[in-house]
Amino acid sequence: MKKIVIRNTLPLIFLLFALGLQAGELSQTLRTKIATASIDATQSSDEKILVWIKLPRIDQPKQLKHELTKTEPTRAARHEKAIKHLRSEHKSAQANLIGRLNSLKRLNKADSIRSFWIVNLIEAKVSLDELEVLASRSDIELVTEPPDVFLITPEVASTASSASPSVGVEPNLTYMNAHLAWAAGYTGAGRLVCSFDTGIEGGHDALATSWYGLGGDSTASWFDPIFQQDFPHTQGSGLVTPHHGSHTMGIMVGHDGGDTIGVAPGAKWISAAVVDVTSRGGSAILSAFEWASDPDGNPNTIADLPDVINHSWGFTRVHGISCEDIFFDAIDYTEALGIVNIFAAGNSIYTAETISNPANRANDSLDCFAVGNLRYDADTISNYSSYGPSDCNGEIKPNVVAPGHGIRSSGKGTATYILMTGTSMAAPHVSGLVALLRQKNPNATVDQIKEAILTT
């Protein structure tokens, strides 16, 4: 059988896409701003606004994943080929538009130009009077404002002394038989988990020794695009935000001596502090996807590559469409690189079709793997869990459920533990499980791992 070489197929694929290109779309929000500026004497059409300029796909992400799985037997080979492919092809596809934006910059009509490689997208500040001209180009699919990202907020039950101390294994872990996996030798040893969250208490007793950055490379272990600090720390204020990231990471890997709170206590962790830390979080999320796809910047290495990314966020829909695909390509391309994405489904109570976007996508049973909240002490779905079906197409959601009610885990403060309830607590149980499965089979594909979770 002739071996398919992915790169050799791309010129034909790109040509087929190019033949069907039409002028791009300008979002209704931006059209309204342009119209307002034209009738408001106090507002200048030279005002620059931050926009996302989305170019057509260079290929279908799921097809790329399929080709890599078929042609490359190891995760390392799949990762190397995919990284080089995405960097090269997106740079080439964006070259003409980058040139135009640089010309506008010289005219003081654009600035803050940034090209992404994990998706075919450019971010820039562009003057209002240039937006319609840009959107009319045949190499542009959409010009829109970056989305607002929000934290999927859990309920806080108690903190500090009422949630600690404890010796032994938490009941939510024995409920899912994690202790039996450990007894068989699967603790997540040698595996790496990641979260996109609100920050981590890097010195926490249950987390400090398993931070991947202890090996000496903090930039490959902690991503902080807002404050640029090189050691994990919590961010935000209030009841939830400063505890949230530490809590979810504790459910994945946390342990302190005889006190085990994590599904995969033998695994290491990295994290991106990109949720609930800025007014417009979309850019931070895309930056985090790029970082997590190659944390050390070397596509030839995978020791730094996470097995899974745990997500507890959604975004405000820009166009009011149920199934907006703003982040779908980033998710699919990271999975082509071999990273499993696990999503909290959302915490809307007693309401159908409330799964957060992007967790609501359900083109097939493995899409945007969403986790609902199970009240394990009663074997029933918790009140704090969004319901399906998907409002994209009516298919089944969430994909699975896991313990998420009254879960004790780490919080802000080096010895603080906290009880929380929500799908944010359920999802990291599944993310920890991914680490156990990857320990058993390091070269397992993303789809193989998801199918194993669904069928066992």
C-alpha cells in the first residue's frame, strides 16, 4: 500500500479550498460600531478596535488527525509532523494579509498585529474605516471581535478547617475505583496533565512536588500571559476564582503523604493562568493552546507535551449562534498533536440544552468531550450540572458524568483545602483518568482514549 505523505496532499487541498473562496463576513457587532461612528460626530472612524481576522482552513483538522494516526505509529512522530505542518502552512496562508496589515500600520490604521499558528487567524487593532475593506478580501472568512471567556463557576461548600485534615483516599476516588488502578501499578507516573484555569497555588502541600517546572524549565511548565510571573500563583479574588485552578489540579494529581485527593497522584502538572483573568479572554485562550501544544518550543520533544488539557470555561457567543466554531479548530488541532481535551459541561440547574460552548459541539460521540456532574453519594446527576442534548444539533451531551458534588481538594494557601460542587470538579476526574490510560499505553491516540472512557 502506498504511504500517504500529509504534506504532499496539502497543495491540492488548499487549492480546492481556494477555488471556492468568496468575500469574508463582517460580524454584526462590528457593522453596528461602524454605523454608529458614521453618525456620531464625537466618534472618529480612525478609532482602532481589536479584531480577530479568521482565514479559511488550510485543511480539515480531523482529517489531519486521521492521516497522522494512519501514517505515524508513535505520538512523538505525530506531534513533530503536525507542529511543523501547522507552523509552515499557516504562516504561508497568512503572508499576504500580514503584508496588508503592515501597510495599514505605516498609515496608522492598524497596530498590535499578532499571527497565530494553532489556527489560521490573525489578531490586530484596525481602524473602523478599514474593517469593511478587509472583510471584502477573498482570503478572509470572518472579521469579528474576540470573544469574552467566562469561568464555569462552581458552588463553594466550605473552606479551611471544615474541609481538612484528612488521611487516606477521598471517597470520590474510591467511587470511581482509582485505588484499584493504583494497585495495578497505574498512578499516572511519567505522564503530564495541564489545565487552562485561574492560576495554581504552586507551593501547595498537595501540588508542589509534582509541578513539572521543578525540573528547571518554568516557561514550559507555567503560562502567565497577563502578569508574566514565572512561578505558579493564584489570581483573582472572591469565593471561587483564587481557589478554582488549584482545586481542579488537586483532583487530577493532588497528594500529600497519606492524604490523596488526585486521580493520578503519580503524574506531573503544568498550567496556563488564562481564565477569569482578563476582560477579553479569547486571545489568552488561543495563546494557551499554542503554548500547551509545544511548551518548550521544540517540536522534536514530547516530554513537555501534556497528555490532557482540563477546561472549565466557556465563552459568550459573539453571533448568538448555538454552535459557534470560534475555538473548534484550536481544539481539533491540539488533538491532532495528541492532546486530549476534557471540558466541564456547565452548571445550569434543571435546564435542558445548556451545555456551554465549546463543550456543546456534538458532531460525533467524541467531540469536545464534556463531563457532567454526578452526585456519587446518591448515584444521581447533581443539581449543579448542565443538561443535554446539544443545542448544536440535538445529539447526546454530556459525553460522560463523573463525581463532582462536595469534592474536597486543594485551594488558595499552601495548606488550604476546600469543598466545591460543579462540573468543574467532575471534569478533572476524567482528565486524571486520561493520565492513567496514557501510562498504560503511551502511544494511544486521542480517539482511542476517549473510546476507552466511553466503553468501560
